[in-house]
Amino acid sequence: MNIGFVGCGGFGRGTHIPNVAKNPEFKIRGLCDLNEQVLAELKEKFHPTYVTTDMERLISDPEIELVICCTKPDFRLPVMRLAAKHGKALFVEKPLCYRAEDIPEMVSLVETSKMKFMVGFNRPYSDLMQDVKPLFDQHRSGNTTIIYRIVGEAGIWPFHHYDAVVNRKESTIIHEATHIFDLLNWLTSSMPTRVYTAGGGNMDNVITLDFPNNTTAVVISGDNSTAGWPKERLEINTGAGTIVGDDFVELSAAGFSDSQFFHKNYQYRLAGAPRTFPLRGLQDELATWRQSVTAKEIEYGYYYDRQPKVDKGHYAELDYFRQAVAGKLPVLTGVRNGAAASLIAWRAIESWEQGLPMPITYPW
């Protein structure tokens, strides 16, 4: 399947472009970005058929079957309009958008054109979460409490992202926590009805979500930690048992009557080489890597090649969408999923601003 990329910033060239290049079912036909230096480097490394600064040239290319959009979230809608115009399948990185007023047109574009469309909420496609979901579905009963930690380090972000979030006060609740809102919706097979947010506002928050079926989730979302520590942790307490997923490398479950203890480790990669160690091994390698990150790498906004990379489902989500585009699978993480996650985020921000819990309703 011939692929075209619109937006080749740090995350796109550090994650999605390499994953497409590794998949034998994909071929990188075109790369589009406004930064010609980046395009030259990527052309040398990944050998696309062509590179361009003209977005419509790429999206209108009759040979391209799937467009992957890794632009900033305030520039999704123009890409969606062109994809609908030219009948292209489109994958957009999360969040779906940054402005609430974009949602109605986005939903209409996708559903009227019947384009294949997916939002890059990758966590449900990871091996660890694929194991968590059936465990949770099997043992869920009574009151359920879920804690999700997603805390990183703002100081090493690429400048455009740091400038947007730290200087211009765009919220990590939109940029990052939407990932977890979508994951929780998927895990619980429901959507929250109320949200309460405390903490720093645009960064470093504790967000409480009330779901149906006696389920409450707490999301600890921040950028006040270090990238030298595992970023994510899931804990589910339900049915007299506990399920814990540590940074996509270790899953444990205990206390359930039919299985007193479950434990599994998952592969991650260091400089491209596969690793399978318990969580402690990842902790040590993250700390070593963080100490080695250079000021030049931080200034350039790219340090992915040497960073220990856990499997959060990025490779699997794109391969899943390839099969959906081919008509073999249904699209699961579609435009309404993206809209719901963004709606939860806006209500969470409103809750922090007003200091009150906010009800959440969905316009569909």
C-alpha cells in the first residue's frame, strides 16, 4: 500500500515513518513538510519516491492509497478537506483537533464522504492493553477504580510543542490526556458522564472521571517528572482483584478467584534492538539514556533513535488501519472516538477553570 505523509516533525519521523518503513505491506511514496532540510534528510534515509512542500500535490497523487497526517493539531482540518476532496483514506495523529468549532465539520466530512478515517489513539492496539482488556472484562464486578499515570518531562520537548504548551498555555489535557480518555473509554466500553480537574491547569493535573457501572478513573497527567523514568502506569481495582500494567513492559494481576497471580513481560527496543527485561531493566536503561541526551538533540527536537522505546501500539495501529482500508477490518478508532476524547478534554479544562465538577454530554 502506497503511503504519503503530511507533516514530518519529530514524532512523525521518530515513530510513524520508521514503522511504515519496517512494514513490508507499506511503501513510502511521498513525504510533505514545510521544512526542506528535514525533507532532504528523510529522503536520504527512507528513499521515498518524492518529497514536496505542496500538500495538495501529495494528497491528490493517484498512486497514494493512504495519507498519514502528523501536523500540529490546529492544522488537521485542511488536511481532512483535501483527503475528502480526493477520496483518500486518512490517518491523523492525536488529538483530533484543538478547537471545538472544528468538530462538526470534521464529523460531517468523514461521514458524508464515507472516507476511511482513523485517529492515532494507539494504546488499545498495544500487546499489553490487548491482554488487559479481556482480563478486565472477565473479572469486572462491583465498584471499579482505575488509576492512570502519564507523566513526562517538558524540558526536552521539541521547541514548537514546548512553545505551544508552556509559553502559549495550550493544554496537555488536549495534547496528551486525550490518549488516556480514549483508552479508558475503550477499556470500560463506555464514556464518562462527569469530570473534575485539579492541579496546574494547562499542565500537571489530576483528573477524575465518573463512568457508568460504578466505575471511577483518576488520570495523573503531567510534564513535571523526568524522561529517565517510565512514563505510564495503569492500575485497575475490581472484583476483589488488581490488574497493573507498567509502561507497556510488564503486566500483573492478582486476587481473582480463578487465577491468584498472572505475570507477563513485553518486548521493547533500545537503539532498534529488541529487549525483554522486567520493569527494573527499563528503568535503568531510561535513566542511562536520559543522562546522555545532548543539548543539541534537545534543540533539534529529535532524540528518538537512541531512546528506549516501549511498544505502545504505534506499529500495530497503522497495520490495523491498512487492513481496514483494504476492507478486511472495521475502523475502531474513528472520528467520533476522536471527538469524544476532545470533548472530555474541553470539559476537564472547564472544570479546572471553574473549580467545579462538570457534566459531560455527547451530541450523538
